[in-house]
Amino acid sequence: MLPIVLDVSALHVVLIGEGEAALKRLELLDAAGASSVAVYSAAPGADLRARAGGRLKGERPSVEALEGAGLVFIAGLADEEAAALAATARGLGRFVNTEDRKALCDFHVPSVVRRGDLLLTVSTGGRSPGLARRLRRHLEGLFGPEWAGRIERLAERREGWRAEGLDLAEIGQRTEAYIKEEGWLP
């Protein structure tokens, strides 16, 4: 696995699914700032329908709809249908995540702690989602909401140091000193 962070605000995402699993994926995409999401659900519950709003497009995407996707998420579908949709999307060269079916995934989504622009992730390579969730809860306790403001303050200082013409090594040293001075980490 190669850990990367994607700017989903710059991608068109297709979400295909049903029930709570599809709703959770849509919530995850919204929290990540996805700006272009098309949701396909044959039987959207009230919560999914409300969250998707005008993004709800129909039961299943056409091949053309999949061609326009940067990422495809599949959640809450029966094995056979999920496999067929994943194969179609992959055949079009699209990256696919099929919830809880590692063999049908080109990538997986780790457990996430989001504090403003601070993003902490935990992955077990899909082998133990329960452990990843438990570790995420532990990190949530260590890194509270105050970290969002800390990132903002540090980013402002970094911009100032860059404007002064400092090189990356000096910026790194000043960052370390500031974190120590503020007592944010041991």
C-alpha cells in the first residue's frame, strides 16, 4: 500500500450504494471537501436522500457516468453486483473502492481523525478495520478540536518565515521550536 492524500475537491466522484454504508461514504466524502459527487442508489433511505439532495442521480450509473469519474465508491451492495460494477469501472481505468471487499479495491480508505487541516489516518491494509477504528478513537482523545486552530497559527508563521526567505531547513527548525515553546507535543 502507498499512503497518499487526494484532493477530492478536484475530482468527480461516483458513489454507488445502498443503506447506511452508502450514507457513511457520502458523509466521508463531504467531510473531505468533495465538490463533485454523483450518488446512485436504487433504494435511498431518507437520510441518504436528504444528504445527497440534488446529487442523487438514479439507481445505477451508465458507462458514460463512470467514464467521467476520477474515483468510484461502491458500498452496501450484494457481492455479485458490487463485483460487476467494480469490473466495469476498472475496465474504464477508474480507481475503485468497494467497501469491505479488499479484492475489489484499488485503494482503501483509512480511519480518519480530522482537525481542520490536520488529518491523522490509521490503516491496517484492510486486514483489521476494527483495530483501525479503535486506534482512531485513541487518536481522537490525543488530538482534540484545538488542533485545528494550532494548524492555522503554525501555517501563518510558516508563511511569514517563507516570506522572509528562509530555506526549508530553517523553517523546519523554527517549526520544531514553536511546537516546543507552545508545549503541544512532548
